[in-house]
Amino acid sequence: YRKDLNIHCHSCPVSELCLAHGVTPEILDWLDQTILLVKIFEPGDHLFHSNQKMTHAFALRSGTCKEYSIDKDGKEYVREFYSAGDIVGLEYANEKNCPPFSTIATQPTMACMIPIQIIQQPKPALYPRLFNLICQKLKHQHIYQHTTNAKKRVAAFFIALIDREKSKKRHNQSVIQLQLSNLDISRKIGIAQETLCRVLQEFSM
């Protein structure tokens, strides 16, 4: 339970990125009374599986996760990466609650468990915040298929990632520590891992 760990929305270090941002004190208290659980995921643990009914979305307090799918030939495609401050599963809180993708922790991750009902039937005061979060998610979704140039894909990925992290107002420094494997990045942007390594080596020269 969050209360046992002394976790509260008003004192959370990533509250400005979550549902709690910009809401009234009354809604803040209501969120604290409604979001009761926190869960720790080890690397390889799933937050949820594709096509299985989900009961919670997840607000990441720490760690990183990846959202992915497996095609009929067993090939993995990475759709998105998530880090502290991101809400995972927000867009899948519909009438079916069955996400088309799976999400797995890539490093030790702590997440508050947001009951789906909060998103499906939110209090009116939460409408603007939910709309803003959905818009931010759409803004940061990038498609790389428009170019076959590997260097451009790699550059676009890292520029988007840096912009996204800086938009969280947590990074003022020029260096951002990444907890992403080259394999996962290559699966995200649609190039071979060997090609990614070669491009990164060229960029570092």
C-alpha cells in the first residue's frame, strides 16, 4: 500500500507529470484516497500483457519500461519507452480494457497503480489533465518509416528522446543517462542492431 511507504500525491517527486498536476486540493486528496497501491517490478516483469484485460494503468515513480509487440514470426517490435513521470496504459482504458501491446520493465521500476475507473469515469475536474496527458503522448509518438536513412532515424530518435526528457523539467544538464539497450533501440526505430552500433560509433567521432 502507498500509505505504508508514505507515498502521497502532494509530496511525489514526479507529481507535476502525473494526474496530480494542476488539480484542486480536494481532487488531490481524492486521488490519494483512490490510488491505494504501489508495485515494484523487476527487469523482465510485465506491467500488463497484450490482449489481456487490464485493471490498472501505471504511473512510474522510477525505472524504465518498454511497450512492445511480437509478430506471427516471433519478431519483436518496440513501440515506446517509458521513464519516471510517464503514465503507462492511459490510452487503453476503454470499454474492453485489452491493450494491443505488452509492457515490460527493463530495470527495477516502481509504479503507482491507477484504477481504470479513474480514467474511464473521471471527476470533471480531471478532464483537462487527462486530455493534456493524451495530447503529450501523441506528440511524442514518432514514426521512422518515412526514411530509409539509418543515420536520420537514429538522430531523430535521440533528439525526440532528449526533448521528451527535457520537457519533464527534470534534466537541465546536457547529458541524460539512458537505461535502454541497443537491441531495444534498434527494434524501436526499425534498423539492425549492428547498423545502430555503427551509426553511434560514427556519431561519437
